[in-house]
Amino acid sequence: MRSNFNIPATIISGAGAVGELAAQLQRLRVGRVLLVTDDFIARSALLPRVVTDLRAANLAVEVFSGVQPDPTEQNVLDGLARFKDFRAEAVVALGGGSPIDCAKAISMLSANPLPLSQYMGRNKVPRAGAPLIAIPTTAGTGSEVTKATVITDTVNDVKMLIMDAHLVPTVALVDFELSLSMPPGLTAAVGVDTLTHGIEAYVSRLANAMTDPLALAGIGLVGRYLETAWREPANRVAREGMMIAAAQGGMAFANSSVCLVHGMSRPLGALFHVPHGISNAMLLPTVTRFSLPGATGRYAIVARTMGWAGAADSDATAADALVAGLEALNQRLKIPRLRDDPRMQEAKFLGLLEKMAGDALASGSPQNNPVVPTAAEIVALYRAAW
């Protein structure tokens, strides 16, 4: 099977990597920059530090901080207007997956016509947008290295997945020091999100020889460092391990595919505003149990890589241990079940099951799952995860 492999042309990782931003923009020969972030980063000490460094390098900077969690199409349009009004030449994304995803769409629309919805799906973007430098502050989504963006269509309550090589950031600055202040709850959610990316990339029907080593490397780092980073937020070794795991998982899934967990997760975000990492984590054990028969050997390798099964265990035993391990991990990290999340309303949830199943299938991700589900099976899985 032939496959494409797309990642940023430049990835700079390690402590202090954010300090390379001005030099990278100068290398790209741009002078006017739209910096895309969210309200949390806008109120932090990080933003003034970054803006000061850019202005000291004689770069003109406009800050757009109007990105909400699970960014909407309106967020993108507002940012695009600021880009055009400021006559920006490049986009810098600073934050978690939401600012990075929003920045990708702004960059893309700087060179391609509206509406955004026409690009939903794979390989539909005609032209590359303005140069984009992505700087993650959470070790989770891996968006800094992927060709994917997810933007919420609030009119139809659907998360639009857009995948195209033109969305790959030009530069990724992967600086684990920016994640040291993450609270335990966020560390847990984005950490299991990273694990989900690695697992789905590895068991996907589109997995390939380029993505497999990255997926397994990221899974191994999660097994080694996630719980330490959760317990010891200032542990630099664990934080660096998780930041690298997130990037490896991103490079893996963007060049194979995510699967059923992501397909079922997006409707929960669109309809109930459950953050992406949390919804992935809540669904992962249930969906993995359903999917085991389609890739038992691969799930067994994941279990061994996580340290939850040994070489002497049969594949079936190891695969079962993976499900048990995922359930126990969620419990240790205090990740709730769907029914325990305050954003979930049982009556609304039950009334929307068919829509969520249809939206999940329409996203295309479930079709890459080791076991491809029917709409009725997805409804049953939602019920089981409840």
C-alpha cells in the first residue's frame, strides 16, 4: 500500500525552543505576524514575553485571542478578518490544540476562498496559506505537526474535520517548559488524548511502515511518563517525555488515521462541549474492547509497550489486559465516565444517540477502525460508555 507522509519542514524541540520564534520568522522573510491564542494564554505571563521578543526583532505583531475551546467557524472568520486588516504575512499559533487548529484554518483561508465547509474531508485545499509556526503549550493534541484541523460548525452542531498537506505548519517549536504549569486535570486529559492518538494510529487500517515506529514510540513514552507528569507537575523529564509523545502521536495519526474513538468523540464536543481530550479518554476503553477482534495482535503489542502485558502472554490475554489497563488508568487519573461529567445531560444524550452515530460515521474516521461499526453498534457503544 502506498502512503504519503507529511510533517513540518522544521521541528525544533527541547527547553527554550520558543526562543527560536523570531529567528524562524526572519528566516521566512516575514515582517508582520498575527499571533493566534486563547484567553487563558492572553492572561498569562507567556504572551507578553513572546510579543516582546518579536517586537525586539523588529517584527510587527497583532494578537488575536478570540479562540474558544473546540474552535468555531466564527472564531476562524474573526481571526481571518484580523489577519487581513493587519496585512499579516504569517500566522503564529500559541496554545493548545484549539488555537493551533484555529490558526491552521486562518492560514489556509488567507489563500483560499470561503466557505470553510467546502474543505471538510481529505485533500480538498487547493493552495497553501500563509506560513504558520505552531507552538504547543499542552502535551496532547499533536496539532503542531499534523495536517488536520477540527472546526465546529455551530449551525449544524458538527465538528468539521479537514485534512490536507497544506495545513501542515511550516515550523513547530516543541518546548516542554511551556507545559510545566499545566494542572493535573489537564495533564490527564491531554495525556490520554496522546495515548489515543498513538493507539489509533497503530491499529488503523491505514497504518504503515512510516507511522508504526512513531506511534509505538509515543505510546511507550506515555506509559513511562504520564502518571509521573500528573503526580509531579514540575518533573522536567516527565514533561519533556509527554511533549515528545504528543508530537510523535500527531505525526503518526496524521499520516495513518484516527479511528472510531475520534469519530465518536467529535459529536460529544459539538453537542455537549466536552473537551476533546476528555471525551477521547472516556470512550477509549469501551471502543478498544469493541475493536479488539479486528487487530488483536496489534492491541497486544500496545499492551506490552505500555507495560501491562509480558512477552509470554498470548495476544488475546495481552489485548484483554490493555482494556483493563485503560480502565484502571482513567480511574487513577480521575477521568470521569460520561454520566459523571457535569456537561452531560442524560435525557439529551439519549435523545441524540442516532444523530451522534450518524455524525460519527459521516466524519470518515470509523471506517479506518479495525472493526468498522454500523450506526446501531455506535449507539450501543455510546450507551456502554455512559
